[in-house]
Amino acid sequence: MSTTKEVLQTLEMENTDITFPINIMPSNWTPVIEPAAADKIAVGDFDPKKHIQYEPPSKIHTMTDLNLPLDTGISPVAVSEPFHLFSTEAVHRMRSEVLQKSVWDNCQYSSNLAQCQLRGFAAKYAPFVYDTWKNPETLAIISKIAGVDLVTEMDFEIAHINISVKSEEQKKEEVQALSEKQAFDEDEGVAGCPWEDEKPIVNWHTDSYPFVCVTMLSDCSNMLGGETALRTGTGEVVKVRGPAMGCAVVLQGRYIEHQALRALGMTERITMVTSFRPRSPSLRDDTVLTTVRPVSDLAELYSQYSEYRLEILEERIRNQLHNLRDNRRYGKKVKVGALKTFIEEQMGFLAAMNKEIVEETMVTMGDIDDSHLLTEPKRKRIA
């Protein structure tokens, strides 16, 4: 296997146009990603008529399909099969914004769950990406697949990027190792290929937010593997095929343990993950900050999280006040039981919110505890 120095030298020889240092990585690992060809990058605003090329998923798996109770989440939908969402031009526009040096210099994170991530950049550095996920037509597509009306979680969580990069030599070595192991396993009568779970791109986790849409920004023509593994209610692991470039998968990831498996046969794998929550303030919001707190600008994360949560509370109180005033206007008695239930629910809402806002001195950047897991042994959670 190539050393880190050899890999970097190979990458630099193959891609001389752009180098992004990951300063926070202890090993000073440096991914070098070939930028989109200049002649493929158009200009102008996001146009859903031109940039959305939606084809419905071939199948949508339900929570019951995964042996999970229907009331586990906010929708009966668990995960979709990959579906085509964006045009090639749209993908190249997204890549051009993601690969900006300013994004890598200011919005780069690493954790024990994932080596290289870009977060919180869309609103400031990527107007095309930002407008893509805020567009009503995009939201309508994601909501239809999810089975519930959704909005983006908050600006900071628009277009979170997961990145895995390797050299051509590494790619060939992995594919060769896979072929040799498969041949050995066939000779020995061994089923499956368990080694692929040993080094996932993103390890086992549940998401902090109700729904995510995972979009592929890399050419996956020669990809082997790269599936999303899901843990069912019975503890079994099932896999959903990874999306091709411009395609996406919708997942109710807050309630399903999952991991992104390694992909072979390609030198890069760039996925864009945008998070969503229910549009209606009357639906429960089970958002936590467990997996995002240690990989975020906390001032920005806490501000946006607090703002939208308080807006939900404001809307709920306004609706309750409207009902109280109507009842008094028409001479109806106050339904004490219902009122007390409402108050208790909002107290719980505020208590949950308070628990997620952890003092900055108590947060270790890059260290995500195991409290987000549903079945694995858990480390003690901060708070």
C-alpha cells in the first residue's frame, strides 16, 4: 500500500490545478480534487426548469419494511432508492462552488465519524447551491418523496459535504485486493464481503435532523460499493445502492442507524447532504445537535438553531392564543386538560432545546460521542 507521501505525490502529478490543505487533520492529509472543466461551468442563477431533471425513485422503502415502528419518526417513509434530481450542468456549478479555496480555508471540519467535511458555507460562499435547496420546486420534490412537507433545517446545514479522495494507484490496489479476496472467499466457500465495513467514509450514526437528501457530485461510472448501510429494527444490516452523479437518496436519518460504505474504483467521492425538518410547527421536531456540535461554528449553529426553534414555539403559542380568544368570544369554557397538555409539551420542547445548547468550553471539536446510536454501546453524552 502506498505511503501518505507517495499518495500526495501521485495526486499532485495527476492534478496540478488545485490543492486544498486540511490544516485540522493531524496527519496533514491533503486531498487534491480535479476541478470541473472550465468549459462545463455555466453562469447565472439556479433555474429549476434547466437544472432540475427529476425522475421519481423506483421504490420508496417504509419504516415497516425495515422492521421499525410506524410512529418512530415523522413519516412512514424510511429511505428512497436513488433517483435522478439534477442536470450535469447543475452538478458542475455545485462542484465549482464547493471546490473554492475560500470554502476549504474557512469551512473545513474533521471528526472521529468522518475525515473530511465542509460545513456551513452555502449561504456565504455558494449562492447557486444555496438557491438550489431553497427553491420551492426542489423542496416539493423532497417533500413528496419523504411523505411530509419539509423545509431546510437551517442555513448552516444546507449542502454539508463529505469527501473521500485517493490516488489512481490506491484505486487500482483496492480493486485488485477486492478481486483477490473474492476469489479466495469463493474457494473457501465464504459468503459476503465484510471487509468493506472496516473503513467506512462515515461511520455508524444517526443524523441530528429528521430527514436528509444525499446527492452525489462525483462520477460513479466505475464505482464498486459505496452503498448506504442501514440497521433494521431486528439488528440486521441492509444496503441501499449509492446514487450516481446528479442523483440523490432521501433518508429519514434521525431515526435509522446508517453508515456510508467505502467506494472502490474511483479516485474521489463527494456527496452533498442537505438536512430537513417539518414545515408545520404542529409536528414534533426531534432535532438534536449531537453529531454536528463538534464540527460546527458554534456561534452560528446555536444562533440558527435557537431562532428556528423559538419561531416554532412562537407559532404554536400564537395558535393556542387564537383558540383561547375564539373560545371566550363564543362563550366556551377553557379546556383545562388540553391547555395543561399544551403547556407541558412546550416545556418539554424548551427543555430539549436547552439540553442541546452546550457551553462551548464543554465541547471538544471533532469528538462526537456515541449517544446518537440506537443499538451500540454508548459513551456518556455531553450535557
